Amino acid sequence: MPKLAIFLLSILIFSETIECADKGKGIAGEESSGQEGGASSQRRRGGGRRGHVHIPTRESDPTQNWNEEHEGGPTEGHAQSLDDEIQNQHERLMQERLMHLQQENQMLNHIQNLTEQSNPPQELDRNLRKNAKKLMHDTQKQNKKLAKLHKEQEKILKKKENAIFDQGRESYLDKIELSKEMHKIAKENNKDLKEFSKMKMAEVQNYLYGK
């Protein structure tokens, strides 16, 4: 969007410059045409008057030389004044247009700076993309290493769990075996105790009853 705005502003500046130049030429042409028309009409009017008025000879009118020297003088001076005025107007118009173009150029530079800030140059953008790809590649590589390390740690923990389970199972089996042995011993002891009790009871009865 900023590039489109810069392009449209450039076209506007160019079209206004051409319009200003055509306008200056038009003003100069109109003033020059009016000036030439006025001078020709004055010459025609002057010629008409000279046609109806008696023209004295050089011998009869000593002022003829002065009239011949100054004939058309005011008309030429007026034309020069109009030319100067047209030139001054054209210069003022061009100066105003130049100031306007300078302001538009400053605005264009400001827009371009904003565009460069929002859209970094191609080299910078390429470097950013390159750095982003490198960072992504390094991140993926690091993630693979972490995943591999995690799997190895899981294997180690699994081995430890199996070892602990085996040890616990062996201990449990040993405890069961020990319990069985103790139960067997207790049973045998109980049997011996019963036999011992019977024997003692018989002895007591023999002693009491004399059998």
C-alpha cells in the first residue's frame, strides 16, 4: 500500500508540473497576442490619421526629424513593459510551483522513509529470513538432541525400575520362603510341645493315681 501511494503521488507531481508549464506558455501567448494586436491597431489608427492629415516636408516642418525619431517609441516601451510583467508573473508562478514541488518532494521522502521503516530493505529482509531459518534449524537440531536424551533417560529409568522390581520380587519370595519355614518350624514345635505335654500329663496322672 505505501508503494502505491508513492507511485500515485509521483504521477500527480508530474502532471501538475506539465499543467503549470502549459499555463505559463498560455499566459505568455495571450499577453503577446494582445500586445501585438494593440500595436498593430495603433499603427493602423496612426496611419489613418496620417492619411487624412497633411504631412509637411522636411523643409516646411523642422520638427519632422523629431517625429520620425520618436515615432512608435511609446508603443515599443509599452510592449517591453508588458513583456517584463509577463516574465515577472511567469517567474513568480514558477517560484511558487517550485516551492510546492519542494514540499511535495519532502512529503514523498517522508512517505518513503516510513515505507522503508515498515518494509525493510531487501538485503536486510534476506538476512532476517536467513537468520530465522538458521535459528529454526538449530532449534530443530536441539529438539532432536533433547528427544534422544529423553529416550535414553527413559531406558535407564526403565532398567532401574526392572532391577528394583526384581530385587523386590526376590526379597518378597525370600520372605515367603522364610515365612513357610517359620510356619513349618512352628508346626513341628507345636507337635513336640503337644507330645511333651501329653508325656508330662501322663507322669502327673501316674504320680497322682499311682497307675
